[in-house]
Amino acid sequence: MFRSSGMFGFAELAICLLCSPVGVFAIALSGLHLAKRQTKTRGPALGVASAALLGGVLCTLIAIGGYFYGNQQINMALANVDPDMRAEMQAYGDQEVKQALTLGCAFAGGPLFFGACAFLMALAKPRDASENEAL
């Protein structure tokens, strides 16, 4: 599956490997924001969470671009093929192109999940000590 994705698969993997730890770091910053009740950590937490979300969106866009590029390459290759074999080769090519799209969306899942969790945590309002005592 990874080999059929080509250069797009490697780009998606690189973004996933870079942005997933960024998302985990954003969750740590957001947790610090909630635990310490400091407003100073909210801005950096939102920024780092946004970077992780941006990486996930970029990974998805690369997957979509790879899908359209693969379809274009298949159509160019099928232009000179015998019409009897065209349908079978088109079906095989479509299957290969969809694998690249699936791989990209799977790689985007980590950064999107971590970034969304951190973003929502950073937006949450920390409770005061008096509210904790009431519970």
C-alpha cells in the first residue's frame, strides 16, 4: 500500500511523523494551562495545537492531490491501450489510486486527533480553586 503511493506517501509520512509529536506537545501545554490556571500558556497552546491541525489538513490535501495526480497518470497511460483491456486496467488503476488516498487520510488522523484535543483543552476555561472545593 505504501509503495503504490509514491512520492505522496513519503510526504504524508513525513508530515505525520513531524506533526503527531507536535500534537502531543500541544496537549501537554493545554494540560499545563488547565492545571496551573495561567493565561500565559493559553496562547502558545493554541498556536501549537493549530500547527498540529494544519499538519493534519496538509496531509489530507496531499492525499487528495495524489489521488488526482494518479488518476491523471492512469488516463494518460490508458490512452494507448487496447480497448478490450482498458476496463480491466482502469479498475486496477483506480484501486491503486484509492490506496494512496486511504493512506493519506490514515496518516492525517494522528495530527488531527491530537491537535483537536489540544485545541479544545486550550479553549476550556480553567476552574478556580473555590469551584474545586465545592465539588
